Amino acid sequence: MKIKIFTIVSLLIINSAVRADEGMWIPLLLKKYTIEDMQKKGFKLTAEDIYSVNQACLKDAIVIFGRGCTGELISDQGLILTNHHCGYGRIQAHSSLEHDYLTDGFWAMSRDEELANPGLSVTFLVRMEDVTKDVLDGITEKDDEAVRERKIGENITKIQNENSDGSNYRVSIKPFYYGNEYYMFIYEEYRDVRLVGAPPSSIGKFGGDTDNWMWPRHTGDFSIFRIYANKENKPADYSKDNVPYKPKKHLSISMKGINKGDFTMVFGYPGSTEQYLTSHGVKMIMDDSNPHKINIRAKLLEIMKTDMDASDKVRIQYSSKYAGIANYWKKWIGENKGLKKLNAIRKKEQLEMEFQKWAEADRKRNEKYGRLLTDFGKIYKELTPYSLTLDYLSEALLSLDMVRFAGNFREIESFTDKEAFIKQSEQYKAQAAGFFKDFNTPTCKKLFTSMVRIYRDSVDAEFQPGLFSQIDAKFKGNIDAFVSDIFEKSNLTTEEKFNMLFEKPSLKTISVIKNDPFYILYNDLVSIYRNKLMLKIDMLNSRLDKLYRLYVTGLKEMQTEKIFYPDANFTMRIAYGKVDDYFPTDGVFYEHFTTLEGIMEKDNPLIYDYDVPDKLRELYKSKDYGRYADKEGKMRVCFTASNHTTGGNSGSPVLNANGELIGVNFDRNWEGTMSDIMYNPDQCRNITLDIRYVLFIVDKFAGATHLINEMTIIE
Ligand code: ARG
Ligand code: GLU
């Protein structure tokens, strides 16, 4: 008897070691791999309810929001829910000192108040298909990488042409498991998406960058949009005559709340993970890439923050840029800590030793896999310095707004016809208006100075842009003087100079831009990027891809009991797990949910990020939570669960065992951010905004009850 119990227990341990909530699964393959395990863990629906081409299913309620987030349909009138930080750029773009929607929030009280967002789209997945056979058709083991890539490219074009139905659908084919498998995705994109509601930043971004990536968390990170379509319910450019889109499926919202241990599932578009990285790859990230990128960004943030704190105008101008830079700066810090604590390099090395032994134990295997790890080592050694230079180039210089603005003119030299150029100038002017709205010359000058210094100090002479040679030649090493000079000379550094130049655009304008120091710098940097860096890096990466393709094949042969999930690649995935708490460090325990009490504990009118809006303070005082309170009468705000998520899962619906919406995913815990490289079931948690808090804010705080009435709410 005793022995039996022992065997059962140890079997359970082995099983959970294999599954333990890790993984981002392909919806098409649920039946084959995961649905049974999901159901065992409490899920009540079938694989067909999640993904099907024969019936309306959950997948029809999920969209790609913009370029890098997820959103979900929450009414039969095209209403979609996503994160505040996903709508942030749009909310910011509609904001000015007069209408500061960032600070005050925005609520359309009727359909005609909903705000159009040129350039914003949402994308539905119509269907997906395994096309591995067709993509790899005609490819043999003997083909070298260049030939292989060419053949794959040709096959992909062919499949794309066969499957694009008129112009409405977009066909995308992506490699999985480093090109061991290929899947095709047919997408339909809606281009008229309007802003319906956003809470003030003091709710939607509560805790700001201080709380970002952190638990306990109290951010009401949501915003609401609506999809519009033409009369046939098909995609159309913005038009007054468009009507709210009628979805095949929208999510029901559960008011039942969550308990520790409840089944949860996240459905969305995780961007990228690197689970199969070798120890060399992890080392490059931990020891080289991350520390340098962290330093560069820390500098940028420090400069921006000083200017933003000193002026409301600059704060509004730079808030979106600041948030963008701060986000991954902090993520990389957490990632490095997490990898270190996990002993990730050591763990990878152990796996590699095991792999090597396994390969050498058999003559055929040895031939195929025996040299793999040595080859990895060699290529990474060669790659590391180039990759680091690329980090400096893209983080310090190419990402600067001034440099990117100059890049807008990259086609200017091709104009020889005055009329055509004058026409194009309208577009340049429009771009410039957008750019200067969020641009402050003194701030930019400080940022640029600091980045020139860092780049000069850290990067080999071979990769220095020609313009920088002036620093010694003309300015005796004085970087400030150099920067002042080019800011003075450039016509792109203030709105006045730009407008004067483009007041009467002529062929002369072209030659002025051609000689503009920032235009020259931009071109210089691009040429360094293309000709000195990427030629080499692409070549090394393509050799790495080949090694990884083989490595993953080998790992699958070696670990036959394990189910391998493909790395995230911004295609639709499902992660499932359970509501769960955790111990972040020795002696510290984190509860799995937070409440409005916590918001009040953090309340501090003196700190922008923690200044609770008066209306919310009142609602808290009167405990006016209505039906949105939990059983104890508390207002829940966020919760943690063990779903494996990453960037791109922002805005993803978090669903319960019945497939009902219980929250919106918006972050991970800091201790778990290494999950992009190595998942740790004890430490990795996704952070979800409780749907009841969303509804409470919409209803009680904003008084936008008409939106609640559109939704399907299950009490
Ligand atoms: N960390 C979350 C994500 O990766 C939220 C980001 C919001 N941005 C911010 N700087 N607070 O996207
Ligand atoms: N905030 C992230 C995003 O924008 C999601 C958090 C994560 O990386 O897990 O997608």
C-alpha cells in the first residue's frame, strides 16, 4: 500500500514537472495535445468551443489590437476591450492641454462622440492551417541555407497566392520550432476603430512606471474601443456611414469572481519567447545585451523625467515615449535577476551535457548532433560583439526621435520633378506637425548629447558615423559644442525652421535637407546598420537558425515524454493555469488578489502616479460598489495566476472554466519576467485586471452605464 501511494505521488510530480502551466499552445492543435489536460484541470468546454472553422467559437471574439496587443469583443455591437497602455498612444494623440484625456479620461456618452483613430486597426483570425509539407516541398537535407531559404520563399509565395481570397484577406505563413514546421494564418483586418472610453491615467496607469511589472498591483489598465464596418459588416476605411461591427461571437462576462486554484485561460497574441536558447545564448543576453541596454535606457529616462517633472507640457509630450522606454528597461532588470536566481545558465549547461552524452551514445546520432554544441559556442562568440554594437546603435541613436524624424525624408533625393515634390511636401508637413506636437528641442538636445557620448565611449571606431569625426576635428572633443552646432545648423530641430523651409517647397528645399546634419547622420547610421552590422549578423543568425532547427529536433528525439510547445511568434495562442499566489523572496508571501483598500493605501496627492481621483475616493468612502463587490463586500482590483504569457498578451482576455471573461491580462510579475527564456512555476505569474473593477469604473465612476447595457453579464 505504502509503495503504491509513493508511486502515485511521484508520478504526479513527474507529470506536473512536465506540464506545470508552462506553454503557449496552438489553438488548432488543442485536441491533439492539451484539451484533455485542460479539462482535467477544470475546463468545462471542448476544443471546438475554442477553435473551430465550422462554428462561431471563442477565437472569433479575439483580435490583434493595433500592432502589438490583443483585444476582445464584449458586445454584439463591436465593443472591444483592451489595456489602457495599448490604447495609450491613441489617447495621447487625442490629448492636448485643453483636452487632457490622459489626465482626465475620456468617455463617449453617445456613438457620435466616439473618436476615430486613423491608422489603427484590429485583425481577426479567420482560420489557420498546418502547411509544413507544402512549404518544405522540394527541399532536401543537402540544400545549404541560402538555397533552402530561397525555395521556402518561393513555396510561401505560391501558397499565399493560392489562399488570398480577393484583397480582403491577409495570408501570413510563419515558421515554428525554428522552421521544423510552418503554419498559415488567414486574417481579416478592420480599419475603422474608434475610441469609446478610457479611465484617467490615475486609474488606467495608477502606479505608473513605479508599479509597472510589479505585484501587488492596483492598475485599472483598460480602455474601450468600437469596431466599425460597412453596411455589409465588412472592413472599410473610416466613414461617417460606417456602422458598428456585428461579431460572430462576443465574450460573456462573469461576475462570479475568482478563488485561489480556479482554472484560468489566456487567449491572445504572445509576441516572442526563446525557450530553446542554449547556454551561450542565455549568457549573451544576461552578460552583454541586457546590462548595456539597461544602462542606456536609464540615462534616457533620467533626462526625460527631469524635464517632464518641470513642465506639464513636456510631461504630456513625452509621456508615451517615456513609458515605452521604461517598460523594457525594467523588464530586462527583472529578467536578469530571475535568470540568475533560477541558475538558468547552469540549467541549460546541464541539459546540453545530457544532450551531448545522448548524441555520442549512438553513431548515427553522433554524426547528426555531436558537433552542434561546439558550433553554437563558436557562432555565439563571433556574434556577441556585433550584437552588442547593434544594441548601442538601435537603443542609443536610431531610436532617438530626432533621428527618426530625419528618416522621414529618406526618399527626398529621388524627386526631380518640382510638382511631384510639392505634392509630397503636404505629407512631410503633416508628419512634421505630428512630430513637433510631441517634441521639445531642449529635451531632445540633452538626450542627443548624452547618447552621442555613450556611443562614442562604447563602440569601436569602425562603427562611428562620419559626422562624429567633427567632434575632435572641429570641436576639440567638446561634445556639447558639437551638438549645439548641429542643432543650430539643422532645419529640422524646431518647428519654426521647418515651417520656413517648407513654406514654399522647391527643388532647393531638397538640397537643403540633403545637407542637413540630421539627415546626413540618419543616412550614415542606416548604412552602418545595413552594411557593417546586419550583413554579418544576418549571416550568423541564419547559421544559428540551422543549428537550432537541428537542436530542437534532437531534443524532441531525446525527451520523448515531453510535449514541446513552439516559441511565441505573435500568432494566436492559448495558455492555461490557475489563480495562484506566490513567495517572491524568502520569507515574503504575496496574496493572489488586491482590492481598492490597497489603492487607498497608496493614495498620495503629491505623487502624480498615486494621486487617486476624488470621485474614486468618494466611492470608496461610501462603499458604493453595487453588484461589483466580492462576497466580503470588497472591491477587487487585480489578481495573479500561473498562465504563461508575454508581451503581446496585453489586453488578452482571461477566461474561467466556462470560457467567460473574468479579467484582462496586462502584465507579469517582476520575479517572473525571465519566463520568456525560462519558466519557473513557483515564480511566474501573469497579472490580470479583475473584470468587476472594469465594470465598476465604467458604471459607477464614469457613469457610462449605456456601455454596461450592451454587454452580456452573467451574475
Ligand atoms: N509591463 C506591461 C507590458 O509589458 C505594461 C506596460 C505599460 N507601460 C508602462 N511603462 N507602464 O506591456
Ligand atoms: N504588458 C505586456 C504587453 O504589452 C504584457 C506583459 C508581459 O510581457 O507579459 O503585452
